[in-house]
Amino acid sequence: AASDVYKRQALEQKLSALYGRTIKVWIFADLFDVEDEEWKNAVEGRLGRLKLSLITEPKVAADAAKAFREMGQFEEIDLIHSEAVTKSNPRAEEGSLYEAVRAVEPFADSCLKRYLGRIMKCRTVEELRSAKDGVTPDCYSYSNFIFRHLKKRDYTCLLYTSPSPRDK
């Protein structure tokens, strides 16, 4: 959305002024591609508004957090703490939703492991029940002992995952 681009640019300008050089800020969804079409809606739905979050390289994440705090009017967008996520060394489980995505940047890949690496790809209610956290291709989800249908607006209206990073 245009307002998200404005917010990204505003943080980028603040950080670039602080460092005296261009500092890149991305919208998280611009850093990964959903390669398995069957699971695209499930990925989009489970990420929800997180896919629209701002993200920087880990080495500027602490300063980004300080600058973002000063931008208090931006209540509808989040900032991923890429340094903390990367340092936590997240791992993805075999059969998880992480297997449906690909990121070129290592810090974005770490974030995908953190946010998708424990959500299991399931096909039946029985598989969902046996997983602590899972989702089906038709966006029926199970997490924290709760079954729910993912919000269609999270994988239709907010459809944002960009073209493949290799196409840029």
C-alpha cells in the first residue's frame, strides 16, 4: 500500500540521516517469495500483517528501533527486530510452512524460519490436532488449542508477496 511505502521511506530517511549514508529499509514481503503456490494463501494468512512489517539489516536494527519509536503515529505497521531474530538462530521443522518460501537475504530467511518454521503443513483435521501449530492449504488453522479459519483479507486484500527476488 502507498502508506506503507511512505512509512518505509520515512524510516529510511531518518536512518540515512543518522548514518550519513543510505540505509535500506524494506517491507518484509519484498524480501521473500512463496515458491509453492499450493501453500501461498496459508503463508499469507498466517503471516497476516507481519508481512507488511518494516525490516532493516541486523547491524542497524537497534538504531532503527529507536528511530521507529519516535515515529509514534505509525500504529498500523510493525518493525521486525532482525538483529534479535538472527541472533536467536531460529530453526525450521521438517514439513513446516517455511518449506514453501524462499528468501535471498540471510536475515530475512532467519525471520521466515522464526515465523513459519514451527507451523506444520497439514491436510486433515487429524493432522492439525496432532500438530501443536498447523495449517491446511485451504487456510484452516490450529494453534494454541484453537481451530480457526484464517481471515480472507489477510491472503486476498493484503496480498502483498512480491514477485520472486530473482525477478527484481
